Amino acid sequence: MAKYHYDSDNDSLEETRRLDDINQEVKKMVADKTANTQEVIQTLGDSNSFLDNFESEKFDSLDENEEDDDESDSKESFHKKQMWGGNEIKEAQQQHRFKILVTVASILCILMFIGAFALVRGGIFKSTEDPEEAVQEMQGHLLLVKEITDKAEFFIYDTADGTDYTIQTDEETVFLDRNGGETTIKGFSEGDLISVILQEGTRKAEKVFFSEDTWIKENISGLKVDTASRTMELVDQEGQVLEKFKYYEDTLFSYQDKDISPQNIAEMDIVQMQGNNTRVWSIQVLEYHGYITIKNTDKVQNGEMKLDDEEPIALTDMERFPVAEGAHKVTITGSNIETRTDEVYVFPEEETVLDMSVAQSKTGVLILSCKVADFKLYVNGQEKDGTKPIVLTQGTEYDIVILAKGYKQWNQKITLQEASLTINVELEEDITKGTIHFYSVPSGATIYLNSENIGITPIQKQLPYGTYTVMVELEGYHIYSETITVNKPSETITYRLESLDTEE
């Protein structure tokens, strides 16, 4: 039982009294009707001093049967008021209870704050009722590192029960690398699969090391992801499947400490994978891809695209395709364009666009060789100077027409496939003929056409349109000569010869 001290006028030192002794004294003084208030104070000490030292002690209740009469009750009440301060005792008790309530409320607030903080941080232990049991249970699990904070804390995912934890470390924590040698916390990163031994009775790691039953594949490419079945295949450059894996919703996919979707992983990405058995727990993309987009591929005939030193790909097979980040050489060829070469830098998650509508068309020259000097040349209906080489676009079809007087129209469709094309043009004469009927008086005269004997009158001859020299000769008659023009379908010419005898 607690002890209390009162000041005494008779003693130089404080006198120590138990509360039950004080209670007995009170009963005696109530029975003594002649006791006065000053005597009570001197005997028990100052009441204010008592209240200052009052803690939490219960008093024995007074037995009313011991009271003689109403007068003694009123006197007892009077003495109680003088000795204990009456209502002052009750007020002190109420204040004391209030202080206790305030203290309890403060403690509850602090506990609620600590609980809320633990929830925000992901929780340190699964249960606050028995943290030691939670620690022992966690220490046997495979843990996935989701983050390493600036305060040297591991924010981890317990693969056994899907719970998040925060593990603290300090200068006494031992870190072991994959070979069992000592390292630092910098030897660990997001996506690692670790095991932890905690310091006894604390939430700090005594030892952090890589789990023995796990594997890691570093700096690999050729990972094909099937999001429908949540499976992965690791293939070589020929497309042969080397290994197969399975992933789940809690598999960690990241690039530069940011979460990414599994469907965004391309075969050319350089990745680091960690897991156990065929189960993938984390994939960290080390070198991410961007995209090259080729627009207006329909304007390129027989087009092909070559990326760096890889095999060419037909432009008809693609429009937007993933490319590893970094510098690349893109070569585009086509039968109707000049070879186009672009040096591009592809940034992760960004698109580089090549527009073939502005590609330079491949050209060549057409050279015409014609024996007819005076001719006209038309290319797709437009007149050109045929005495010079004509510049045309390769791979495009053109309609070539040549006209010359006295010759039939020459036309041909051509397509340049090389730098130059020479065509020898042979014009066919466009000859229109007329029939000439030659007569003479007398008949039997010989007709010479351009000094060529064509027969004896009467005679008919089909001649091309044109100009001719006609000579008519008959023995005994003067020779007759003239120039004629054939420009009609039919014409009759009669020659009346003059006899030599007539001149005599």
C-alpha cells in the first residue's frame, strides 16, 4: 500500500501514516464530541498537503449505526468538511479521473497513428498480436523486391501469401551476392528474389541473400509474350523455341523503375528475367524498343525496307514495326524511286516516321533514233523535242507517239526500268494511190513514167500520190513530155500526138 506524508507541528521530520490508520482516527474523533477542528488538523496534518499527495486509495465507509443522533450527524458532517474539505475531495477525485481519461485517450491516438502509418507503408508484420510469429513465418518465404528506398529499406512482396512487407537494414546487416560473397545493398535491385533473416526481436534484417532455388537470365532477347495464355517463349534468331515460361498477375514487369504491360514487350528488347522452376516472377527491361512507321507505302512499287544489316522486308508486309532503341540505318528501295537511305535514332516508346510521299522518284532518259528528220514526238499527249533525250520516271508507263508527213503514225507504250532506253523508230510510209488511165491518139504509143517504160496505150496504172514525169513516144510522131501530179483516186489523160508528116 502506498504511503503518504503530512507536516507535523510537534516533529521536525515528516510523520508517515497509513491510510487505514487515518481512517481509525476519524472514527474516534467523530465519537469524541468535544474534539475541535484545530486538534484534528494538528493530529492529521494539513488537508491541502494531503490532497496534493492524494493518489488512488479507497476509504472505509462510516457506519451510520455508530452515530448517536441527528445532532452527532450534523457535527460529524461539520468535522468532515473541516478535515477533508467536503466537496473539495469529490472535485479532486473528478479531476483525477479526468486526467486518467485524457492520458488513456492520448495513448489510443498514438496507437491509431502508428497503425495508420504501418498500413500506408504496406505493413511491417501481418499481425501485431504476435509479431515474433509473423517474423518467423516470413523468414522462410521467397521474397520479391518491389522497391529499395533511400532509407535502405526493402519494400518486398511475399510470394507465399501475397503480402507486402517493409524490411529495414542497418550497418550490421550482412548482404550476400549470388556467389555467397559479401556485398552491399547496392548489389540488390528491383525484381530480385531474396531471402531474409531478421535480427532477433527486431524488424531489421540480420542477413539478406539471394534465394537458392531461383534462377536469373540476364541480357537476353527473343522473348515472345502471349498475353492470352500468359505464357512466354524464348526463341533464337531462327525462331526456334528454346524455353517456355508461365507468368501471373503478380509478376513484376518494369522499365526504368516504371511498371509496363507485358503486351508491350517485343522480341528485340533486352531483358533480365528472374523466377523459379517455369514460373517468372519479374522481368526488367534493360533496353526498350521504339517504333519506325512508314507512311504512303502504296506509292512505292516493289518496295523493300532494310534495317541495318538485316534481311530486306517487303513494304507491303508492314507499316509500323518495333525497333530496338538506338541509332539505325534504314534503306528503302523500289522500282519507281531512287534508293532512299535514312540515319535515324529510335527512342524508347517513341515513333519515328518516314513518309514515302516525298521520296525522290527514280528517273531515266529515253533516246529516239529516227531516219525521218521532220517528225513530231508526243509523250502522254504532250509534244516533246524528239531530237533530245527525254527524262522520264522509272517504273511509270508512258505512251509515245511519232507523226511525220507521208508516213503512218507510230506509237508504243514503254516503261523505263533502267537509267536509259534507246529506241530505233522505223516509220512506215503512208502511201495513198490513184489510178491513171493513159490514152493516145493514135493509140499504140509507149508511155514512160519517170523514164521507165510502163506500157503502150491505152493503159492504166495505179500510182502513189505524187509528181511524175510522163513521156509519150510513137514512131512517126513527135515525142510528147509533161509533168503530172497524182492526187486523185482516178484520172484519165489523153495525149494527141502530132505526126511528123504534117510538118512537111
